[in-house]
Amino acid sequence: MNVLLVSQCSKNALTETRRILDQFAERRGDRTWQTPITQAGLDTLYRLLRKTARKNTAVACHWIRSKNHTELLWIVGDARQFNERGATPTNTTRRNVLRAGDENDWHTLEAIRLLAQLAALLHDLGKASIAFQERLSGQRQERNRYRHEWVSLRLFQAFVGDSTDPDWLARLGDPEAWRESDWIAPERYLRDGLDAQADPPFPHLPSWAAAVGWLVLTHHRLPLIPVEDKGRQCWLGKRSGSFCQRWFDDPLALVAHNWNEVHVPASDHEIRPYWQLAGPLPILEPTWRAKAARVARKLLALHGRRDDDWCANPYVMHLARLSVMLADHHYSSLQKSSPLRVKGDGKTALYANTDSEGRLKQPLDEHLLGVAHEAGLIAHALPGFERYLPRLVQHRRLRKRSGQPRFAWQDKATDAATALRQRAAEQGAFIVNMASTGCGKTIANARMLYALADPQVGMRATYALGLRTLTLQTGRSFRDDLHLSDIELAIQVGGAASRALFEYYEQQAEAQGSASAQALTEEDGHVSYEGATADHPMLS
């Protein structure tokens, strides 16, 4: 094929793309290249450009089909430098003429960010216990009787006490208005297994405190209904043979410590180290108090403007939890020499985790501050995150009409989806595709999704399939029939992980003091993807 390559790069990106393009094509000007090339050569060029792309990169590739016709094949980098046909603008302006971004649906972004940051400041307070610090030093090998996130929740509940949301936020917003005893006084700090009055915490928490408490409790795992057999609790996640209506009517009211970890009967002597502190809590450190006060004051101001029940808003809670979990995972992975590490006050003797060799790694106050900082950055980046995800634009195979009569129904379905494009963009679409085996459902689904997408933006689709073989089969069909490369198609196949294997990896992570060190994908799973992932901070 004969191709024309146009570069709209700037700064250092222009030098880098010129170096690559000069190896494949002859220049037809300062920013234009033309050459005959094979499909394999073009794929190699595309891959090289993608791997070296930066924010100032913008390269379009046109296929010269005939004397009067060219077809845009792909764009690498900033697609805003070209229109949907690969043409460049005659003039540009920085004025926001259309003002299309004045209205957006991120009305709860401030709540997501602030809830995530406050939960991050609290999420690992339970690691101050004697049991956890002994686990870090290798002195304790037993399975957790009470997980650190449950202890963190109880410490936060002690601080909230009987206060309303404005009251406890106002106290937290004034570093001089509270002492450590507000968190650990015997009449406030309820210890499961030791105190008879240690009822489930959520019914006693006001709305916003319950939302923060939920994020603290679930930053590693979601609570699971405990199931007993012959008087002993089974492994968490086992299907219950009975049904309780309260699980649906008021699920948080029933969440107790055995929803978070399997309850094993033990003596007071065995339980007490999980609730006794190995040293002063990080809440006494000036930097932590100042950070918590800033977040609390902003939450208090937000509460004055809107008194929402965030626990009843799955959208807010899901994204806030995502922010905390990603921040915890990222910050726990930072090495000692990383410039991304924040500075604590350096006074605490408590640690949050260890490195792969068992050496103490991050002081607890630094870890809390670092995760809170990262959670704020992640939540702030969420609105623009979607724009940086790679998409399929101007894909010939998805636009091509079917050449076989038995697949003609795909063309009709694609035309119907095209007619729904505008309404689907505003209201969404629910499509059911029912066809016999061998009728081309897999390709038809991709074509319909492509038809629904904005042609200037392109399509991005995610398929979730329940079988490993079906996942591989679908991925192979897309790769072969649509000619999608590893740059355009990612396939993730979970391993044959059993519950025992999952628990093995979980115990390895717990031995280092941080379940956040566990891989985000299954350790025995496989991901096939060669595309660029560093165009956005959340993708790097």
C-alpha cells in the first residue's frame, strides 16, 4: 500500500517522530512523508510511534487508495490536531467557542474526593495494634483474629461517639478541640471479643460518618455474610443456605467483625493484642492533624450546602472506594528512594508495611498522609480519565458491509444502531442480540457498538465473559476477523485460581503488612496488551 504520513507534533515530540518516520518513508516536506509499505511494516511503524508518543505527539497516516481518494488509517497521539478524516485546521483559536464543557455530570466530585481523602487518613489506624506490629517484625504468624481495617473503624467510631455529622466534623476541623483519649477511652473504644457492648457500629454512626466508615472498612475487601456449620463459622464467601430480609432492607445494620474476618473462639489473652496499641496513634502528629483538619473543614462546608446520604449513593461510594484502593495499592508499592514518597513528622515508631525482604518500609503516619494525597489526585483525575483511553477510530473492518448473504443481518443491525447513536449518547442503549451459533454474533456486536460510538471519538468496548475458553475464543475472533493487533486489543484471562490459591497469595501479602501489595490482577492470570499506557497519570 502507498501511505502518506502527516506530523503535527511540536517541541521534542517532533524530533522523535522525525527520527522514526525517516527510517520508514521519504520526506515530502518538513512534516510530511510518503512511501509504499507492507501491512507488517506499517504495523511496526505504528507500534514504534505509540511506544514513543508523548503529549505533544500527533501523527496521522493516510492510505492513498487512488488518484482522487485517500483514507485515514490511524492517528497516534493528540487526535485533536486532526478532524475525523485526518485533515488539519486552517486556523486555530484557544477561545472556548462551543463551551461544551461548561456543563458536566460530575456534581458529586467534591464529595468523592473529600470522602476518599478522609477515609485514607483513617484507613490504617488499626495497624497501630500490638498484634499488627508484631506481625511486621515476624513475631506473630497466626491468622488475623481481627483485621486492621475493623480496628480502624472502631477507632473512628470512638472519635465520632454520639455526635452529629456537623459536630464531629467541626471537632476534627479544629486540631485543638480533641485529644487521643477521644479515640481510645474505654467507654468510647469498643473492642470486639472483649467488651460486651460492642454492637455492630454502623447503626450508631450518623450518615456521613457511616460513609467514611464504610470506605475504611472496605479498602481491602467487602463484608461477606457469615455462614456457620456445626457451630463454627465457615470461610467467608460461602453461600448461605438461608435468607434474611434485613440483608436487603438494612444491610449495614448487621455488619459485624465476623463479616470482615472468620471468627475463631479465643481467650481474652489471645484477643487483647489486636486492640492494644503499640504506641501513640499517628493522629497526634502535627502534619496528620493539619491535613485531617483541612479535609474536615471542607467536608463541613460541603455539608452546609448539601446534606446527602452518601451511603445510599452507590455511584459516590463506588468511586470514592476506588480512589482509596488505588491510592493504597500505589503508595504501598513505592520504594524507599521514590520521589513520590511524602514526609511525615518522623516521630512515630509504628510502621504500615515491610518490603519484599521483610525490612520495615513506610512509617504509619507517612503512609496515611501519602495515601490521602494520592486518593485526592486520583479522584481529581477521574473526570478527564476517560478521554485518555485509547479507542478504535476509522476502523475499516468495522465499517465494511458484509459480503455474504447469511451475514446481511449484521448490516441491518448496524444501520439500526447508527440511527440510535444520538439518542444512545443521551439516554444509553440496551440491546439484545439473539442468533444461532455461527451466525456472526461476535462480529455483529462489535459492529453495533462501533455504530453507536461517536465517529470522531471512536469506540472503546469491554467484554466480560464467564469462561476462560470463551474469552480466548472471542479475542481470537476479533484479532483474526477484524485484524486487531495487540496494540488495539487487550485480553485478560484469569488463572485457574481456587479459593485456597487466593488465600495463599493473600497471606503472602499480609506477611508484608499490606494486603495492598497484592497484585491488582490474579497472580496466575495473563494479560495480552502491547499498547501505550502512560498518556494519563492514572494509566502510568
